[in-house]
Amino acid sequence: MMLIGIKRNLLFILAFAWSISAPGQKNLVYQRPPENMARIAEAPPTPGVSVNPSGTLMLVMERPGMPSIRDLASEELRLGGIRIDPAVFGPSRRSYITGLKVMNIDGSREREITGLPDDVRILDVAWSPDGRRLAFSLLKEEGIELWVADMETAAARVLTGPELNATLGRNAFTWMPGGEEIVYKVVPSGTQKPPEKPKIPAGPVVQENIGKKAAVRTYQDMLSDPYDEDIFEYYTTSQLVRIDMQKNRTLLGDPGIISGMEVSPDGNYLLVEEVHRPFSYLVPYYSFPHRVEIWDREGDLVRLVADIPLAEDIPQGFDAVRKGPRSFAWRSDVPATLYWVEALDEGDPSKEAEYRDRLYMLPAPFTEDPVPGISFGLRYRGITWGNDQLAVATEYWRKTRQMRVYFFTPGETEKTLVFDLNTEDRYNDPGSFETTYNKSGKRVLLFGGNGKFLYLTGRGASEEGDRPFIDRYRITNGEIKRLWRSEPPWYETPVSLLNVRKGIVLTNRQSKTEVPNYYLRNLNNGQLTQITDFPHPYPELKEMHKEMVFYKREDGVQLSFELYLPPGYKKEDGPLPTFLWAYPREYKSADAAGQVSGSPYTFTRISNTSPILWVTQGYAILNNAAFPIVGEGEQEPNDTFVEQLVANAKAAIDKAVEMGVTDRQRVAVGGHSYGAFMTANLLAHSDLFAAGIARSGAYNRTLTPFGFQAEPRTYWQAPHVYNQMSPFMHADKINEPLLLIHGMADNNSGTFPIQSERLYAAIKGHGGIVRLVMLPMESHGYAARESVLHTLWEMNEWLETYVKERK
């Protein structure tokens, strides 16, 4: 276990200083970038919204700006693949809500939720099935409370003291179907102090394997010794409680590591998943052994459905799954029927099999054997339930990108093919079937025309960019009629089909210059009513130039990037220093790789570490530059990763130079995570760039030997690929300045901080120009205001020194 017990009055410093000439280190306090950049980075986030199940109310959730580094300095436990705040029995580093408003769905009668404490921090919210109430968890210094708000009066009140156990995430509470009771997880009464770590070890920590394959990816924050096991069990153990609106409480079942709970649609049963020993030091908690049980509403065991063993031995490959039953849930369209799937190929995609998975159902009173249902020729992906006559099933095979969608009648074994798709082919994506809430608060298929129609919504990808749509699907013959499509110069997406008979749809609408806001659209008469009026977060960039630029790679693959130019820039001003930012993506088809992604009509929401911020400093930005890595047929994309990477970069620079906006001698490349990996590779294998910036990357693929990103092979199956793709192996060729930034508490699989530390040492050892910035307490994405602003300062100093001022 890693225990971060850092006191709040620490002086936080960065480990490596900004001193280009000095080869060593010195302490450095947090810095700020130029103010015109900092103001945008610190702009308040746009509120989030949520529509109640009946479609009559909209909740507006205010969110705070960036937390301080002091907030991140709280004690943190890193166990079983999760990060825990031990002071509150909850997850650490959670974002939260600082204010709630509710309005009618047409935007009228807006009112603020009253009764909340000052400096409120709300973690999760949940509508009651009838939409009349809102439950939410509220974070306090001493723990997590459960609250409820009445939507008619807009008044909130506390239901419980700080006793919730939310350590395992967002399933700490759930409504009962009637909307009068809530089931939640509580820290068991009588819980003593946590186990103390032995001052003197009783012996060595031993792991052993006797001939059993366990080829798993590199996870972070794993258990590492018996004390870790005890402390993990202590903080994750909870007990279920049912509480009504008068605060009458009923304890349910016994305490345990309850990792999941779901109430049946009729409210008479609970599906409970409970983790138990033996734990693992190799995989996260969700792969630990666990029991799947059905309880009645009083917490008594009705049936043990399955006791699922530890899953350290899942076969290799993206289409592999654990053996035995998995994906347990209640059918949403009937009172109490449990369903799940089981692998017919032992979860091994390398085995020949006519069918990969099979559906099973178990109806109340759960005394009979499970009933087998449809079988899946590909790997099961999900089911959307409709009624006793119709449900939608989806299967998928990652290796070929094939996805098939079926209709079937619950209880029968036959199914009817509806769509046979390639998920890379965006242009022919028919969309997804829309759902609605039933009276139990569960999602079911949205029917129209007295059960004759279903409805499809999708991105509407095309050669002119995404144009979201709404289609009507006739169930009997598959006839599709387009009801609506987003029209330029707007980008409008359907959020909820509120009333299909009247044609009333809630949408989110934006343009290049107008902030996303919510509207009611009448499909029958075209009437549009604005509901929200969120302000422009950075009006100083209203005149920023934005366009989607299309061009081709030397082998003919169609590419694109988003071009951003400073407000007021004219071509006669001459070419600009340029910052290219990208993230490679793998494809099995060159045609699919060349399809247009995104829309030229979206509003540019600038994240607080976005490269677009450098328009304020006079740079041209090539953002989201397409970097496809294609491997057709039996060839894997990564077989020619480096060659395609360089070709993508050259094509983007050539196009920007051709347009007259880019100075070829002053181009920087940057990326985060896999984009950082890309950046280091481009500096090692080309001389296209003046400098690079790599944030939170992995650079030595031998440290991720059982696969990474979309690479399905192990190091021992493809050692040449792993070595050729690893910039660490080519550190002697990195002869352009490289800025490395990494969070010291990175929890992302594969991107351990040592990756940046070792690449820095390798480049330094060969006399290269390199700088390493390690951000205290930051994870894979940077959160604290001080860290974010300092990151921008570091990047700006690097770009100014090695790109803008380059002769």
C-alpha cells in the first residue's frame, strides 16, 4: 500500500527547476503563465444538467473551478486499484457539485435548492423514479451524508448523518421503485479503528505461481502485502440500509465488501455482489472473487446465484473475458427477472467456436434452474429491454471491429439481425435505439405509434463532419424515416426525446461562436425554444479563427486537423510558430481512417491544459491532428507504427505551410499519455520539429509486456515491435529539446512515473536537451490550480525558448 500522509501545511515544490544551462536540480515554487492564458484556464466550468425521469424538470448543477494543491494533500490510500480518502470512507480526488437549481423543462420557474449548508460539496445525485425528489450524497469533513430534496418546494434536508460508505464509487445509494425509500451503503456500526501497520514484519511477502498462465496488463495501486489486504477490507466493508422519507431505518443483511447492488423493478428483491478473499496482488478488486446473491427487501438471502473465482487467468486478447457467468443485472421491463451471460469458449478468443456467449434468465421466485436464451456469435456487449415481445441485443468482436445488433423475443432462443456494422465505419453508423424511463425508474426501449416504431439517434458522421440525427424505425420491416438532422452552421445534438407523439425533443445547440445551450425543439412545426443561457466563458477569444482542414497523407489516406489562429491574424502577417497536438489511433481500414471525425460547427471549449491556449501567445494551433495507424487484413497497425507516425506529421506540417500559416522551422509537437509517446517517437525518428512536449507518457514498452493501448500481442510475441515503438530504445536519436511532465501519483495503467524519469535519464546520458517536471500529488490528468498553471508556464517557457525564438 502507498499511504500519502502529507500534512496540509507542507511547502509544495517541484523537483526540477527551470534552468536550461544548469545540469542539476534546484527547488522551484509554483509559477503562473501569462495572465491572458491563466484567465482562460481559470474560467469557471459550464454547469451540468440532468432531466428527471418524467421529462418535466431540469436540474442545473454548478461546478467549482480547479481545486488547490492543498485539497490534493489529504491522506490517501491506494489499494486494489482504487484510491481512498480514509477520513470519509469515500473515494479520493472526486469532483463535486457546489450548487443546485431546478426549473421546468421549458425553462420557466427556475429556483435554487434551499437548505444546503455553506460551502456545499455534493458528490452524486439520483432522481426518484417519479421525478418528484432528488437524492444526493454530500461530502463533509467527518464523512458522507445522504440528503433528499423535494422538487415542488425546492427544499433539501438531511436523511442521515455522515455514515455512507462510498469507497467503491458511485453505487453508494439507490432509490426503491416507489420513490419513498432509498437503499444505501453504510459504514457498519461499531467499526473500530483501522488495523495498525506492524512495526516489525513477521516475514517476507511471497507470491508464487505453479504453471498457471496469468498474463495481465500493468495495473497501478495494487495490494502488496497482508496489511494492505486488511486495510482494504476495513475501508470497503459496508452494510445495506433501507430508509424512508420519515428517516425510519432497516438494516439489511450482514456487513461485507458490497461492490454492487441493484433493486429489482418491483422493489421486492436486491441483487447484491460481494467481494471476498482470497485477494490478489496482480489485478484490481473487480477481478477478485465475489458472490452474486439475491436478497429479499428485508435483507434475507433468497438465492446464491454464483460464487465467481479470482480472475487472474483471463486469456490474452481484447475479446477475452473471464470464465463462468458475468454481467448480472435485472431485466428492466418485468418485475423481477435476473439475467446474465456465460462464455461458451471459456472466455478465450483464440478458440474456435460457433457461439461465444449465451444469455441466461432466472425469474422470481428463483427456485428453478436458469433458462437459456439467445446465443452470441461474437462477444456479448449488452441488451436493451423493451417488453415481452421485443428486446435489442448487441455483440462485438474487437479484433475485426465487427458489431451486430439483433431483435429477439425474451425467453426464446432465436434472434433477428437488424444491423451488421464495422465500428470504424462512422459514415454508415445507424445510431442507437432510444430509451425512456418506465414507472420503476428503469430504462426501456422507447416505442412510438402504438408499439409500431422505435427511434434511432446518432452522430451522423459524413464527409462534411458530424450532423446528429433522429430517425424513426418501423419494427415490422426495418423501414427508416429521417425525422430531423442538425443543420449548419449549428451543431445540435438530441438529448432526450421527451414526447414522440407531439415531436418534442430536448437538444443541445451550439456553433463556432455560440456557447452550448439547451433548447426544446418541436419536430412537427420546427419551433425552437431556448431553455438555458450559459455565458461565453472567454469572450476575448470570440474572434479566434477556427476551421477544419483536410489533406492527404503520401499514401492517400485522408487526414484532417482543427486549425486555430490568434484573433485578428491576417495571412499578410506571415507564417506563425506552430504547435501540433495529436493522439494516435489504430484502424483496420485505410478508408475508415480517412473518414471525417467531429464537426466544424462546434463551440471550442478550452480545457485548462489545452494547446489551444497558445493562440493567446501568437501561435497557430493544429489541434486534434489525425494520426491514424492502419493495419489492414492480418497486419497489425503497430507493425508500421513509426513510419505512419512520421508520415502523418509530415503531411500536417506540409499542409499548414502550404496554407501560409506555419513557419516550417518553428513547429512544436505535443501530446498527453499516448500522445506523449507519439511525441517522443517523432523526435527520435524525424527532424520535422523544433521541440516537443510530452505529458504523462510511457516510453519503454518492455515495461508493459502483456499489451498496451490497442496492441494485442505480448512482448515475447512481437519483440521487434515493442522495441521499435519504444522511444527509450532510441533516446540517443532524440536530438531536439524535449519537455517531459508527469504526475507523481499517476494511476493510469502503464504510465508509471518511472517512465518519464528513465527517459529523462537516458536523454541526459546522451547529452540531449531535456527537462523533467514531476508534479506532486497529481494523477494522470492534472487537477490542482497550482499544478495546472505551472504546467502551462513550463510549456510556454519551452515553446518561447525553443520554438518561437528559433532562428
